[in-house]
Amino acid sequence: MADGGATTQAAKHPAGAPVSSRDWRLDFWRGLAIVFIFWNHSVNNVMSWLTTKNYGVSDSAELFVFLSGFAMASMFVGKFLDRPIMAIPYGFQRAFTLYLHHIAAFVVIATLAVLYREYAGSSIMERDLFVRPFLVATETVLPKLAMLGYLPPLLDILPLYILLTIMVGVLFWLFRDRWYFYAAFAVGVWTWAQVSGATLSSYPDTRLWTFNPFAWQAVFLAGFAIFLAREEPWFRNVMAAPAAIALSLTIVIVAFIAAAPWATLGLYEWRPLRFITDIADKANASPVRLAHFLAMAHLAALFIRKESRLGETLLGRSMVLIGRKSLPLFVISTVFAAMSHGVFDWFGHGVVTQVTFSLLGALILVALAYISEELRTTKRVTPVRAAAGAPSPQPREGAPVVPANAPPSPGRI
């Protein structure tokens, strides 16, 4: 009977992954977001038309940041609810890990830019990726790099995560699992940032952070708060309400009309709602962008259930595994996006080159995800096999032999 139950549970879980209570859709969407971000960040890439970038007023950035907050809440509730103070040192530890990945990504990208200049005689990577200032004025830029004051293109999202991770560790100690406190904090800080214009600058001082942390914390905490509130009856009622579904559909349709993807064909005058895109400020996390993303997330949650067979497909399994290794694979995808500047310069910017590069990069991410999962599974299985094959301990000489079916001693219950 137990075997039958396990079989049923495994059948509902994406193949290629151990059965757990974790919702596979979380990792699926994170994995898909990483691939989409890679395609969107590859310079003028035709594959970005397969992402959400051109069909609304939000893009994969909202998806990735929101899901990071959602996943962080899941982990914090599971590990720190009884001892919320421990979320603070964890936040700093995790932030340091993110910091190391950020520095490593810059070192790799800068090295590739220099190597491309030496090999191809072109400084396009150094110029487009804003690496040249570091090479020319290292003594000035290096301290700024170390203190997150120098953020070249493509390397501006991990610094945001560093600050958000430290912040949410402190907030969890204060608020624990009370979602409304996170929502109030997010709205308050976002409003203050909009009114005061508060943000952070990057080298040179005339540049600002691409993702204003005082504004984008609202996207992160939206994911955090929704995880905490997701099981409450009122939240479930709102999600299932026909009026809410109709509102989400309306928002998605209006955002599509506002984005007007047909404008790329030269139909610029056919943009009746372009004023919406004009106010959809990405740097300051415009509520228009967040509303569009939440509407899409609402519809996706309704139409792609946890029991969906999508998780059992090759695409589903691949995205789930990428999502499980989101940090290292996100960094690798960022390096791939940086490489696109050199690849498209060397081989030309034709559609075939763009598609080939994009698909090859995505396949490498999938392969690395499968290899990582296989290594993780091997590490888990090997100790079990070793323990199963180990000889049973022999009783010491003179010790009484207890039958295997003997009842336990009263002193050992």
C-alpha cells in the first residue's frame, strides 16, 4: 500500500527529480527566467521574441526577482520560523556568496573582453560591456568594484540581490511569517523612493543603478509576502474569483496593446496606448510593470497546476533542473550574454548566428543542470550503498546475545 502511494506521488512529480513537497513550478519558472534573461541580454537577439519582453510592459527581471523572494520565504519559514534571529547571519552568509559570484562573473567577462581584443583586434566587448574603465584606471575602479560602486552592464542584478538578502534576513527577525508587515514595509519604502528620488549611483557618478534597490525591494517582497499568504482562505478566494481572473486577463491584453510588438514592422502610429509604456519605468519598479507581471503570474498559476504534465516533459524537467541551480547557472548565462557581443561581431549578426548561439547556450545550461543533478544524486546514493554494504558490528566478547525479535529493554524505550 505504501509503495502504491509512493508511485502515485512520483507520477505527479516531474521526472528526473526526487519527490519532495516543493512545488516544481517554482523551479520551472526560475529556470525559464534564466534562459529568457540570457536571450534578452544577448545583444539585439531575435530570440528575445520568444520571451515575454516584447508582449507587455514587464519582462523576465520581474519574474526572477519575484520568484527569488517567493523561494526565500519558503526557505526561511522552513528553517528559521522557530529561531528567526538566525535569518540575519544566514542573510549575510548568502549575501557573501552572491558577492563572490558577482566578482567572479566580472573577472571572467573582463578576461574574455581582453582576450577578444588581443585575438580579433576589436575592442567592442571592452566598450559595450564597460570594461575599459577598469583596465585603464584600475587603481580607481577596483575599490569601486569591490564596494559595488562599479556595475558594468549585465552585472547589475546580483548587487541588488546582495542588498535584498541582507534586508530580508533582518525583516524576518522582526516580522516572522506575518505577510502584511512585509507588504506595508514594501509599499512604504517604494513610496519614499518615488517621492524622494532615492537611489544608488555607480561609477562614474553620473550613472545610476539599473535596478533601484529602494524600489525593487517591492517586487522581491511581493513574492515573499505572497508565499506567506498563499494558504489563507481569503487569498485563495481572490485567486479563484471570476472578477479577479477577468481583471488579470484585461491587464495582460491592455499591456499587449500598449507594447505594440507590431511597431517593429514600422507601424509606429498604431500604438494607441503607448502612454502606458512611457510610465512603465523599469529602474524604479513602476507599479504598472508589477501589476502586469502579477496578472501574468495569476493566470499562469491557474492554468499550469502542480499536477500538470508539463513538469514531466523534457522542457519541464530541463527548466526545473536549471531553476534548482539558479545562482551558478544565472552567472554562467550572464557570461554567455556577454560573449554574444564578441560572437556576433566575429560571425556577423545574422538570424542564423543569433538562433544558433542562443540555442547552443541554452543547451549548455541544460546539460550543466543535468550533470549537477546527477552529481548531487550520486553523492546522496553513495553513502547509503556504503552503509548497506558495511559489515554488521560484532558483539564484544562476553556480551549477551539478544534475539532480533526481542522486545526493547525498559531502559531503552
